[in-house]
Amino acid sequence: MEPGRRERCHGSGPTEAALDDDEIVTRARAGDREAYDALVARHTASAYRTAVLLGAGPDAEDVVQEAFVKAYRKLSRYRAEASFRSWLLAIVANETRNLHRTRTRRDGLTLRAAAADPVAAVTADDGLDAVLAAERRAALVGALRRLPARDREVIVCRYLLDLGEDETVTVLGLPRGTVKSRTHRALAKLRALLDREVAQRG
């Protein structure tokens, strides 16, 4: 079974948990499969969230598994110039783009994770707040869907995944200046879409 195909890591004890990613990568390169399993366990959640937010939708799990397999095969290329997390998420982003290119349908950009915070049992007192919060999330998701893909990607990275500028540069493979300018333009477009929706609702 290749790395990334397991549901959970069975060998990541306290030793692996105390190490940073680069130390674990060094072990994995030396043939320690449990070390790579530790990386899989550590980064699966953020990889999955990235895939969903970038539009993988129901195929997000397959995208993440393929990304982990490819990352394992490309470990020799990892140079630690960026964090392992950023390097991995760049592979996830690329796999998601590949998915879009091969899909027969074009409406797969669900961005469900933007509204994925589970709502606990709602009481009579907080029912209105929950409804309003759900409406705001729905409006945000709708506006994000209407953005061009390149604008949506930068918003997802910077604000929904909460990646820093350096990580966004790595994940999207763009120059720093492009990330800055695209973020500024994408936010302006997103605000305009949200303002228009508010105006239409009266």
C-alpha cells in the first residue's frame, strides 16, 4: 500500500510528534515509511480542506490521496526552501487543477468547506443568529463561485485557508507581486459581488 492510501498513521508515536517536518522528511527519504505516515497524519486535514476549497468537491479525498502519493515520489525534490506544508499544498492545488481539466462537468466548484463549520443544536435564543450566520456563509460561497478561478484561488489561500503570503506564493506558484495585486483585485470583486447581493435583497 502506497503512502497516502492509509486512513490513519500507525507508527507516529511521541518521537515523530515532537519532530518538525524537515526532520521527518529526512527520515522518510531514508526509507522510513512510518515517518511519512506521520507527515500524512499531520497534514491530511489541511490538504483535504485545500482540495475542497479549491473546488475538488466530492473528489477531494481522491485528490488528497494522489497528492500524498506524488509527494512521496517527489521527496527527493523537496529542498526545504518553503515549508513542507506549503510544498504539499502546492501539489494538492495542482492536482485539483488537473481534476478541473479532466472533468466533464464544469460546475464542480462547491467550496463547501467555506460553510462547513457544524452548527450545534440551535436553541430558541440563538436560532436567529444561526440563521443569519448561515445566510452570510451562503452569500460568501455564492460570491466566491462567481469569481474567476484565479481570483477565487488567491482568496481561498489567503483568507479561507489562512495561509501567509509566502505560503500562498508557494501553493499557487506565482510571483509575490502577482499574489499581492491579485489579492487586492479579488477582494474588490468579492466586495462588489456581496454588495450587489445585499442591494438586490433590499
